[in-house]
Amino acid sequence: MAAGSVLKVWTDILQLPGFTVVHLHEDAPAKRYLMTVVPERAVGVCPHCGQTTQKIKQHRTRDGILDLPIGSHTVELTVRMGQFECDRCGRCFTPTTDFLAEGTHATERLLERAAELIRHSDMANAARFFKVPEKTLEGWYYGYVDRQQQRTAQTPAKPIRRIGIDELSLKKSTDSSSP
């Protein structure tokens, strides 16, 4: 199988929207995959004026980003991004990357899974599973919980438009059982 085909398979496995795996190294003794991912398209939208640009001033790299394990191997990502310069307003910016958790060296999906494990077990076991220090995971976890609460607060509640038969049946059975 050609190297490009192998990287395409790994891109499909990772499922990071808008990103492609360009390098893969297996560290067999440490049981980990080291992958470098880059955006599929070199276009940015200026957060200051809304103009699109392809003018890359420099490249930024975030190393040591932990992702969900694959089998018995941990996954560590290197994310390369372009820092763009806007032609209209002259400001520089690096686009946000949705799958990266702010202020951490982890992906949002890893933190989501860690939060799930913590809810069913405890911090120490989740940290041991993901092979990160307990205090590190604790900080990441509370940051993740805060971000989730902010997202929930920003999403307005929708009115109830339908009620299902099960809800009506439940109300009827509790009403009819009262004297």
C-alpha cells in the first residue's frame, strides 16, 4: 500500500473534520501513534472584518495533543496551522480549531470521554486510563465542564411542541390512581 493511501486510511480513522494526516510514526515500545495533521484547505476568515484570505504569514504548531486511544496505543497529535494575514484590515490571526480543547494538550473528544469515565468511576482511574497525571486531568476536566455549561447557557431552551403517547399514558395512570 502506498504511503499516501496509508495516510488516507489514518485520516479516515481519526475523523477530524477539515484535517488530513500528513505524517505517521508508531512508537511501538511506548505503544503510541504520533501523527501530524494539517488543514485540508489553506483559507482563513478574519475574525475582525470577516474577509477571507489565503495569505499565510507563518505556520503555527501545537505539539503533544492527546486524542482518544486506538486499540492499546495512545494517540498524540501535532497540529500545524497557518497564521493568516488579512488583506483588508492587515491583522494577523490563527483560525480556531473546533476539535482542540482550549488551554489543554487534548482534544475535546478525549475530554468528553474522560468526563464520562470520571462520572462512572473517579479522577484517578480516568487519569491512569489516559496515561496523564491526575492533577493535569483534573484541570482539563473542570475546564471542559465550564465550557459545556457555557454552551448550554448560550443555547436558549425551545418550547415543547409535542407530547408523546408515553407521557400522556403516564399522566393518565398517575391521575387515575389518586382517590
